[in-house]
Amino acid sequence: MEQVFQAFLLLLLYQSLLVSAQSFYRDFSSLQSLTESWQNKPPSWVGSDPCGRGWEGIECTNSRVTSILLASMNLVGKLSSDIQLLSELDTLDLSYNKGLTGTIPQEIGNLRKLKTLLLVGCSFSGSIPASIGSLQQLDFLALNYNQFSGNIPPTVGNLTNIIWLDLSDNQLEGPIPISKAGVLGLEKLLTAKHFHLGNNRLSGGIPAQLFSSNMSLIHVLLNNNQLNGSIPNTIGRVNSLQAVRFDGNQFSGSVPSTISNLRNLGDLYLSNNKLNGSLPDLTGMNLLAYVDLSNNTFDSSVIPSWASNLSLMTTLMLENTNLQGQIPVSLFNQPSLESVVLKGNQLNGTLDIGNANSNRLQLIDLENNTITDFTQKNMNYKVSVVLVRNRICLEAEASTKRYCQEPTSSSLYSTQPNNCSPLPCSSGQISSPNCQCSYPYTGTLFSRVISFSDLGNASYYKELEQSLVTAFQSQNLPVDSVSLSNPFRNPSTDYLQLSLKVFPSSSDRFNRTGVSNIAFVISSQLLNFPNFFLPYFFIGDVYGFDAAYGSKKSSHTGLIVGVVVAVVILLVLVLLAVIYAVRQRKRVKRSAELNPFVNWELNKNSGKAPQLKGARWFSLEDLKKYTNNFSEDNTVGSGGYGKVYRAVLPTGEQVAIKRAAKESMQGSGEFKTEIELLSRVHHKNLVSLAGFCFDKGEQMLVYEYIPNGTLMDSLSGKSEIKMDWMRRLKVAQGAARGLTYLHELADPPIIHRDIKSSNILLDERLNAKVADFGLSKLLVDTERGHVTTQVKGTMGYLDPEYYMTQQLTEKSDVYSFGVLMLELVTARRPIEKGKYIVREVQNVMDTSKELFNLHSIIDPFINKVTPPHGLEKFVALAMRCVREYAAQRPSMAEVVKEIENIMELAGLNPTSESDPTTEEIDVEARGGKLRHPYDHQEGFSYSGPFPSTKVEPQ
Ligand SMILES: *[C@@H]1O[C@H](CO)[C@@H](O)[C@H](O)[C@H]1NC(C)=O
Ligand SMILES: *[C@@H]1O[C@H](CO)[C@@H](O)[C@H](O)[C@H]1NC(C)=O
Ligand SMILES: *[C@@H]1O[C@H](CO)[C@@H](O)[C@H](O)[C@H]1NC(C)=O
Ligand SMILES: *[C@@H]1O[C@H](CO)[C@@H](O)[C@H](O)[C@H]1NC(C)=O
Ligand SMILES: *[C@@H]1O[C@H](CO)[C@@H](O)[C@H](O)[C@H]1NC(C)=O
């Protein structure tokens, strides 16, 4: 009996071992085949047990894979049908992997236990498979920010547990599906709180049966589609609604009166449609914070009384809505009001804003009305009043009035240090709000419905920061602090965008687990964000994981297998290494005559080789790897010379790799000279060379990566980095110091030859760095102090004397620098709409008047924060730099001295590294959205004999 029992037990044990081994291998092999063709898988995925410890991004229950979190891993590949094999999966997050392409396989419908599916911000395309409807457990579906096309599959109506449905920012078309012929539609999703379908190409009307009183919807976003017809009155039944965005469609008819039943509504966006009839009556909707009814064809009316009676309203937008008559003073005296925009109406009479100056009001924009008078003309308003294109601004000296000038908008915010002084950080690292240098995880936060309009009000961002930190820490994530910067309203989507940086706490860098968990917490809405920012979404950037990282942890059961495999691999590696070494030796011999660097490499210790200070040699193979085979995604600029790629070295250092196109390659001797030259140049205001590649017929220069783009991008508004006068002085000083170094301290001296705003880069603290010595010439030969050479440079900056005589001196750089100074003052391109900046300034300038009479051409932003002390002296200096005869121009050293005098006048300490008074405008570039510094496309580079004698636009 006992024996039988033992046998039975053994059998049982054997059975259970067999079962677990089977499922165990099933998930290993299915993960393996799923990710077979993927690039950039976590290096910790070794061994054969995904459920053993150490497989980052994978979580298991009972030896089955239940969760895959791989957001922001820079994965490249496709989602294969093998995904269906992971049959116990309940959470899949592959968000922010731009390299994931192709369609979602039909087989995803077999993941019957899936509850959360996040594929945000990838590059998936094709239709959303109808099989998605069989994911009965699904409660969170986010497919936004991809390239899905085709119709919304009607089967989504089968997802009866769904709470979050986000299909926004794709190219979906066709109707909003409702039940038909036995197939369920969206109106059956009674648990859903979020329908986010904006920024697609949906068409047709909103079916009346979409809305019912059984629903739990709080956000319905249909903005920016091609929907038409009228808004159904059934919307008034969904009284849980908090935000409605129907803007940017072709809705017509009148707004149903039932809308006023929505007593919980905070945000109502109906702008940019063809709505008519009378303005909707919003009386009693006391939670409304943001109302935008602009650009519709409502019947003409006076300003409705509800507009003066909503105590939580921050923003009232009634642009171009056929309003007429007087504006009641009560409109401006509501406690929460931040902006009132009533542009393009026929409002008349006297504008009386009462004591609006004492509340939160920031903007009253009445452009293009028929206002004739303004009772409070006091200039010192906090609120900015815009009356451009009104009768009042047609009066004689009206143009001097602030309210008659075009508004300039800017919103500056960036998280400030917490009572500590930021340290200078090594390249790539950033100082956290707690003043620790580390590598933050970065990305962009988007608010889809923003309930405020005062983007400069720090208290909003402080609240956001607080909720982010609280959420991360309550999830036990290794987060020290977060910073926000560059609030920016995207005019095409009306989303608020903000750069987010999340700083690590336990070391200077996150590992993959850290990043994917942070990304998951944000994208699965586990944050308790303040209402004014909801709903939001996030797009994470690629993170520079340390390539050296990845402690291999093979599983207990896999140990022996692991050792055997390791030994075999080792043997193979040794063999490969031997073969490689032999071949390499042969190749070195073969190419020694062709490649001057080979000799350097070989003779490194002989003393004869040129000195390469700090510049490293990279093989083509290496750079291929770091740039993901020079993929388009890593391109940050391009121009006549070739392309520039951003890359992360295994050390974590970020670099910009400038790869010469075939046509623009130099002879190897010249290239060598250039590298020698560049590697010798070290100055904090010059972009330094990290290395080079001269391999297999390629010429590449590897520079330190400068994060904040070019001065040109900043001045033109492209990069969202706005600089006040102080900061511009510092940039001028920095660039001038860099140039002085080239002229006077480099040995031999170097003439840059292509100084222009797109060659001045801004680092993370907005210090100027001069870039691109591509055209530089050593000032070698000559006692005469010039070099005769073919004319090269950029139109608008080019020294006229140089192109006439073809004789290059340092004073040619001084000329270009003068043009650059004028650009700093005016934010205009040197040649813009046929006008040459030097001549423009000469024409308007009157030294007997205030600001030299340059009001009309000074960049209005300069005046915004502080008055531009010393601006006259600065312009005078610029004009000396652009004198016709080189001999009359100052040297760069004199220019530096003069700029420093001006800085002192302006109250800046020219020797301090970063001045506290300007620190607050250290806004940073929005992650990844910038065109890169090394891009030359904008500057029309001229090379060759000059076509005519005048610098004229084409
Ligand atoms: C819808 O859900 C039911 C279960 O409730 C399921 O039997 C059916 O196959 C699903 N339909 C589709 C089209 O997925
Ligand atoms: C109204 O339309 C004009 C012209 O198309 C556009 O510039 C403006 O931004 C629109 N206003 C709003 C509030 O959407
Ligand atoms: C001014 O507003 C009217 C509507 O009142 C509009 O038709 C016109 O285009 C606007 N003009 C400008 C210059 O914005
Ligand atoms: C303002 O416009 C209204 C309606 O167009 C008109 O009745 C009224 O007389 C105007 N008032 C003034 C002061 O022009
Ligand atoms: C990742 O970092 C966290 C916290 O910093 C640490 O607890 C964890 O062990 C790390 N994971 C790996 C695989 O190194």
C-alpha cells in the first residue's frame, strides 16, 4: 500500500514538474520568438528563465509571464503574432519605442487575460484589428500617437470593462461606431470614463444614441476631426461629464440647450466649427473653468450675462463670435479669471476694466473690434490689454500706447533649485532641483484639456511637480526629484506641452527597470494629477542606458546549462578573436598607405605621431552601432556637407556625429590636418571634438553634444528658448571669448570664416559655444597676416572686404560677429525679405534719441523682462565691427572687453558663470523636438567666387 502511495506521489510530482516545465519553456520560447528580431532588448535577458530574477521588464506569476513593461527602451522591430503565446499576460506596455513598426497582429485577440494595453507613441500603422473586441478583460487601452489608419473597429463596443479608451493622434477615419446588426457600439461602454478620439480624421455625425444617462463618461474628446452634423441633445444626459472637446470639426446647427444640464463640466471647447443660432446659455454651469466658443457663426448678440457670473472661470474665449455692443465691466471682476479673448467682434463704446488690475487677470485681447475709448489708461497694468485694430488705436499718437501694440506672448517657467546652488555637471548630466548631477529620464507631458491660460503662473507647475514626485515615491521608484520647463501651447492641437525631467535618487542613472516603471506609472495614469491638467498623456524620450550595465543573472535551474553555454561561447569568442586579429593585421598592412591614421595608431608611442589631445578614434562599426546604423531617427541635422547624427556612447556620453557626404570629403591629408587642429582647441566657449572616424572611406567628426540648439533657433522662436537682454549679453560675451581664443590663443591662430547664429550653440545653461570649424583656416603662412583663399562663408555675414580682395584676416570674423550682434538685438535674419540688417540699422539709427531710435526694429522680447541697459553701446560696438575697412574694426579681444563693460552697466557680473538674475529664464529645450545645432539647411552657405560686388539677397 505504502509503495503504491509513494509511486502515486512520485507520479504526481513528476506530473507537476512536467507541467511547470512545459509552461516555463513555452513562455521562454514565445518571448524569444516574439523578440527575436528586436533590437536593443535588455542585456539582462540571458539564460532561459524569463521568470528567474534579473529579466528586466518581465514579471511573472506562478512561472508564467504576466506583465511586460518595456517603455522607452529604444526597441526596434515588429509585434509578431507570437504575442498570443503569452497567454497569461495581463499587462503589456511597449510605449515610446519609435522603432516599433508594422501592424498589430490579429492574434492579439487571443490574450484573453489582458487588462492593460499601452502602445503609446510608437510607429504602429495599419488598421486596429477587429479581434481587439475579444479582449474581454481589457480596461485600459491606449493606442494614441501612432499611425493607425482605417476605421475604428466596431468591435471595441464589445470591451464592456473598458475605462480608458484612447485612440487619439492617429489617422483613423470613418464614423464613430454605434451598435448595428448585432455588433455592439461605443454607446455600450457604460463603464468607460474616457473617450479620447481627437486628432484623427473621423467623419460623419455624432449619433444621438451615443450618449445616455447610464454612462460614466468624464472626458469626451473629439477635437480636430472632420465630424459634421449637429451636436445631439442627448449629450445633456451624461451629467458625469467634466470635459468636452468638440473643437476643430464641422459641426453645424445650434448648440443644444440641454448642454446646460452638464453641471459638472469644467471645460467646454466648441471653437472652430460652423455652429449657428444663438450663443449657448451656460447659466448655472458653475464649475466651468475654460470656455472656448470662438470662430463659429452664431447670431449676433451682446456679451451674455453668464459670462460675468462663473466664479471658477479662468478663460473665456469668444473670438469671432459676432458679439456687439458694450462690454460690461462686471466681466473683468471675476475672481479666477486669467484671460478674456474677444477678438474679431464688433464690440464698441468705452472699455472699462474696473479694478481688474487687482485680480488674476493677465490678458484682455480685444483686437479687431470698434472700441473707441479706454477709461483706465494707466500703463502699469499687470494685465495686458490689446486694442490693436480698434478705433482707439487710429488716433494720432496711438502707436506709442502699449495697448495699441501687437501682443508678444511668452511663458517662462522652469523648476528652480531647492535652496541649493547647481554644480557644473559633466557632459550629458544635468543638475537636478536638489543640485545633484545625474542623467534624468526625459520626455514631454501633454495636457489634452487645459483648464487655465496663465502659462506663466508657477503655482500650477509646482502642484504638478508635487503630484509627480508623490506618485513616484509612493510606488517606491528610485526618483529624487522632477523638473518641468518650457510650458508651450501647441497651436494646432491646443494641447499644453511641458518638458519633464525625472531625476534618479539612488545613483546617477536609472536602469531599465527604473525607466520602464516610471514610464508605466505616467502612462497608465497612476498619477493623481490636479484636475486642471487632466487628461494628459506623455511621450518619453530614448534614455541613454549605460551599455556597460547588465549584471548577468542566470537562473538556478539554468545554471549548469548556463555554464556550458558560457564555455562554448567563450571558446567561439576566442576563436573569433584570433581570426579577427589575424585579418586585422593583414588589413592594417594593406591600408597603411591609404590611411594616415593607421600610422598614427601604430606609431602612437614613437613620438613622431601628431598629438591628438583627447580626441578618440572610432571605427565605422562603432559609430554604426551607436547611431543604430545611421538611422533616420537619430538624424539631427543635414546640409551640403552631409548629415549629423545624435548618438550615445557606451560611456553614456552624448555626441553629435558629423558624417561627410561623398561630395564634401576632403583629401585624407586635409582631414588629418583638420582633426589635429580641432583636437588642440579647448575652450569652454568652443564646441569640442570628442573623436573622429576615418575608416572604410568614411570621414566623420564626433563632437560633444550641445543640448539646447542654436542661437538662431532661439532668436527665431523655433526652439522655445527665449532670451532676455542679460542672457543675450552673456551669449555675445561667450561667443566673443571663444573667437578671441581662436584668434589669439590657438597656436597657430585660427580664423573661423563662418560665424553666424546657426553656428553658435547653447548648452544646458545657455552658455554660448562656437561650433563648426569646418571652414576654419590656420593662419599659418604669412607675415602679412592674411591668407589668400577661395571665398567661403554665409551670405549676410560675409565681410565685403574679404570677398573683394579674397584676403582673409581675423577682421573678417569680426565683421560677421558684428552682424551677429545686430541679430541678437533685432532677432532678424541678416537678410530678411530683401533687407540687409546692417543697412536697416544704419537707416533708422539716430544716436541723439533714446535707444538710438531703434524701437521699431528691436526684438520686442528684449524689453519684456528688464529694460535693455547698455543696448546703445552694444549697437555702437556692432556698427564698429561691420565697418567697411577691416583696419577700422576692433579686434575680438577689444570686443570682449567692451561687451564686459556693457554687462557691468546692465548690472551683470561678467566673470560669474551664471548670473542669478537670469537664471529664471534658463528654460530648456523641449526633448527631442529641436532641430539640431549642426544643421545648416537654413543658412545659405556660399562657397566660390562672389557673383557681384554687393551683398544682395537672391
Ligand atoms: C464579444 O464578447 C463576447 C463575450 O461577451 C464574445 O463571445 C464575442 O466573441 C465577442 N465578439 C467579438 C467580435 O470579439
Ligand atoms: C480663430 O480662427 C483664426 C483664423 O483661422 C485663428 O487664427 C484663431 O487661432 C482661431 N481662434 C481660436 C480661439 O481657435
Ligand atoms: C476682423 O473681424 C472681422 C469680424 O468681425 C473679420 O471678418 C475680419 O477678418 C477680422 N480682420 C482681421 C484683420 O482680423
Ligand atoms: C454700439 O453698437 C450697438 C449695436 O451695434 C449700437 O446700438 C450702439 O449705438 C453702439 N454704441 C456706440 C457707443 O457706438
Ligand atoms: C535597478 O535599480 C533599482 C533601484 O535603483 C534596483 O533596486 C534594482 O536592483 C536594479 N535592477 C537591476 C536589474 O540592476
